[in-house]
Amino acid sequence: MDTKRFLLAIGLTLIILWLYQSWLEYQYPDYYAQMEEKESQDRSEDGAGDEAEEESPSTPQTGDQSEVPSAESAEEGQPTAPQPARNGGPTEGVTVTTDVLRVAFSEQSGDPVAASLLDYREEDNPDSPPVEVLKNQGSWRVIGQTGWLSSGGEAPDHQAAFEGPDEGSLSLEEGEDSLKVTYTRREGDLEFRKTYRFERGSYVVPVEYRVINQGEEPWTGHVYGQLRQQGIKGQGNWLLGDFFYHGPVLFTGNAMQTFPLTELEERAQNTFRDQDPSGWGGIMSRYFMSAWVPEEQEGNTFYARASNDGLFAGYTAPFPQVAEGEESSVRQFLFIGPKDQGILEQVGENRNLRRSVDYGILSFLAVPLFEVLRFFHGLVGNYGLAIILVVLVIKIVFYPLFTMSYRAMAKMRKVQPELQRLREQYGDDRQKLNEEMMRLYREEKVNPLGGCLPILVQIPVFISLYWVLLESVEIRHEPFMLWITDLTSQDPYYVLPILMGASMVVQQLLNPAPLDPIQKKVMLALPVVFTVFFMQFPAGLVLYWLSNNLLSIAQQWWVMRKIT
């Protein structure tokens, strides 16, 4: 296949990407419209809520009791998603700082309402603030909520007031490996405790729920944890991944599911629920995630829900019966961190948090491609060089295939003068021209489709690497050299796209020129069009394509030199 077919095939791929992003914008317009409308409501409610909490900080704001989950339905395995009171964002109380996390708890409920990742910055700048995975201020808010459910006794939910530490801030000091924060509430003869354990270097927070029964009747119930999202993330360049999904995510039945607002509204009671002993649920963004991961047991139920208060993802789990004079506890886990595949693999056995990194329909190709990238990065310490090495490996593995293609192109170049003569002789008789061209191909043993096979390799790898660069937090803010300080962002000076366009011109000179004058003009314009288009792509993707072009030029020149 000549350069014309090759470039047109790549152009078709880019058009498909554009159509896919346009489909996303068409599919979810009401989600963004409703969230933007709700932001103004939330801002006005925040002011009223803060005033109410300042007047009576020890009094729980229960809100509409119809929104509190039904204990009976939870015990039947059909929990109603817990809902917050409509009183604005919670007031922050105790703040815990470790070497990788800073987490603030609600002054009232003792739930995590703000969390920053100290090793990750919002921008590629050392002075940029840390990434916030949980936050209770701004246009995009995510907070954690926890509690108990019971149909036969007291059970404090996430609107109840708990007593916590007196200190305003706690830190994991040098030489310490862990730190605990406990919140307690008494209801009659029952004492409820939730203890958060922070460990050095860990993004997983084990949470112990304990019930102490000093009464004369046994206590039975469930425990739950959920994450609430309000508002939306900002949008920008869709080619750089700014239209990525931000919202509820559940992993049940060995499959990950996302829940845009439009999909939840189509379900009964705006809720999806499923049971899975080893599932998880949370709120996911492009690079980061907060998720509840309960201990593996029968009866775990996961849900996603939409309401006037936002989008929710969470779980309910059976709590062991607490006999009179006894106490029982369960331990669940809260993950607050990056979607780093090495970190996700360490979160529980067989919990599949790694599946939150979604490379799309070409995951079967993107996952090993990422592993190869990570392997080379471990050798050279630079993802830009790792991308170049991946291109080199692809060229080596498919050397026979590419060589066959370049030989076909070289033969086509040799018969070009004869093809031109046939075109001049039979230009008005298309049928006769095609017959003579096929005769020439048979005599010269030229396969005009011999260059097609490399397309089958190039396009899937191109698309897979595109998603790897956009989805992998490991490559976020990773530099290459000189002015390329972030491979997941576009080249600020457009040097790589211009070099890529120049390499396309060189490739055209090595290939047989089109016979049709109009096709010649189109081919001359394609390098300019692709250069402008690639200016919007991540620098890592342009580096891949430039490296591929340069190695292809060298290989094609060598093959043609041997043939001619």
C-alpha cells in the first residue's frame, strides 16, 4: 500500500476518535446541564448550612428522615442508598497527615470529607497544591459517609453526631508506622465506634466498626459506607482526555460499571444495586479514585444512586449480631489514591481495583503495551525513551512484515513509469486501463495491496498508546527532555508535531507518487493537515509517531537500496 492509503487510513482513525468524543458530548448533555444548575443551589445552601452548624455544632442535622436508609430493606439485601441532609458541606474537624495523605474529618459525624495526595500536584509545578480526591468546597465535591443500619435497635447513620479526638491535627511522626483516629457515639445501652487506621506509605485506610452492647437485648444490623459527589469536573481539550468520566463506579460480577446521571435516571428509583462478596464501589476521575472496599463476605450489596443531593456509590454489609454484654466488630477499607496499577494491585487480594484503569475495547493490547512501557521505564528511567524503545521493539518483531510492505512499495516505484504510460494511452477507457494495469502487475509480480498489512499493526497500537498515555497516572507529569516536561500534555512549542510533519514529507518522497493530479495535491496537503492535528495530541503520542516515522524511513531506505 502506498503512502496515500496509509495516511488516509490514519486520518479515518482520527475521525473515529473525534466522532467518539462528539458522541460523548451528545450522550450526556443533561448531566452537565443539571449539575451546573445545581451548583448555584449548592452554593446558596452551603451558606445556610454553615450558619446552622455554627449555632449548634453538637446537634445532628437529620434533614428529611425519608432519606435515611431503610434497615428492613438492607436486611433483605435491597438497601436504599443513604442520603445526606440538605444543609450544605460539613465543617472540617480533625486533620490527619501521613507521608502520602492529608485527610480531614467532619466535625460532627467523624466521616472523611477532605483528602489530599501529598505526592501528586494539580499542575506540573512544585508550587502547585496537592491533588484533592475528597473535598467539600468548590464546584466539584466528593465526601465520604458511614454509619449503621438496624430494624430492631438504635443505629447512628452519617447524620449522627460522634465524639472524636480533642486535637485539631494529628501527624504520623518519624519512626511511627501507624496512627489511629476513633469516633464514638452512645445510644442508650449501645456504644458505636469507628476507628480509622493510617499507615505509612499507604493509600488504604482500614476502618473498624465496633458495637458494644451493655443492654439486655441482642443487636443486629448492617454497616454501610458511601461516597457522595456533587458538581462536575472542568472541561478542556478533549484530545488530551479532559472529557474523561468522573462519577460513580462499581465493580460487581467481575465487571466494572460507570453510572452517568442519565443512566441512573432511567432506572427504578434512580438506583442500581447488585450483590457481590468481593466487589467495591467509589467515585472515579481520570487519574484518581476514592473507593470503599468491604471485607469479602456474603451479603455485601453495592449501589449507585442519583438524587437531588448528588451522585452516590457505596455498599452495605452485614454486621455480626452483638449479644447482650458482648461486643462485635468488622473491618472495611477506604482507598484514597492514584490509579497507579502497582498501588492498586496491593489493595486486597483479587479485588480487581486495577480494573478502574480502563483502556477501552483495546485493553487486551493496551495492558501489555503499558507493561512493556513500565519495563523499559524501569531500565532507562524516562518514559519518553521507553516510548522510543517500544517503537523499536515493534519494528523488530514485525520486521518481516514491514520489509515485505516496503519491497512492494519499491516494486511499485519501479513500474511507475509504465503505469504512467498506460494511463496516458488508455486514459479514456477505464476498463482497458484496469486490465492492462493488472497484466503489468502479474508480469512484474507486483502486489498493489502488499503495503496493507502494516496498517493492521500501526492503527491498533496507535489507539492503544493514545489511551495508555491518557489513562495512566504513572505517565502523568513525566518529562522527556528539554522543553517536554509532561508527556501527557501537548508540546508547548509544537516542535515534535512539526518534525513529525517533516518526516511524513520524507516518506512521501520515498514512495511512488500518485498518478492522478488531484491525488498529488491531496498528498502534498496531508503533512500540513496532520501536523496541525497532531499539535493537539499528547507529546508522548507525537513522539511515538515521530519515532515510528524515522525508523520506517531508515528501514524503507535500506530495503529500497538493496532492491534497486
